Amino acid sequence: MSDLANVFEVLLPQLLLYPNPSDALNGEAAALMMRYQAAYEQRVKGGTIVLSDDGRYFSKSKDAVEFQD
């Protein structure tokens, strides 16, 4: 049981705080993180994803709203 607690208390927070851009699932985010750290941080903090009633989701920021199917 202590191994599972270690995963939730140590491993996951470390992965979220210090992502590995050289082995990323999201290539666009990784490239932004490696090239423009300040822009990456602003994008991570500023973006919100909202699910609409019809099942579509959109990315909402201060400047733009993008709908995606």
C-alpha cells in the first residue's frame, strides 16, 4: 500500500511539475516548452477546455475561442 501512496504523493506531482519535453505525448506543447518557456507557461495557465452540451469541446482563452469536433 505504501507503494501506491508513493505514486500519488511523490511521482505524479513531480511529473506534473517537471514534464519531460523530449518524451512528450503532446509534441506541440513540448516544442513550445523547449523553445519559449514563458509562452508555454502562459498558455498552460491561461487555457480552459469546456465541453458543450452537444459533445463538442472548445479551448477558451482571453483572446480566442476554438471549436473542435
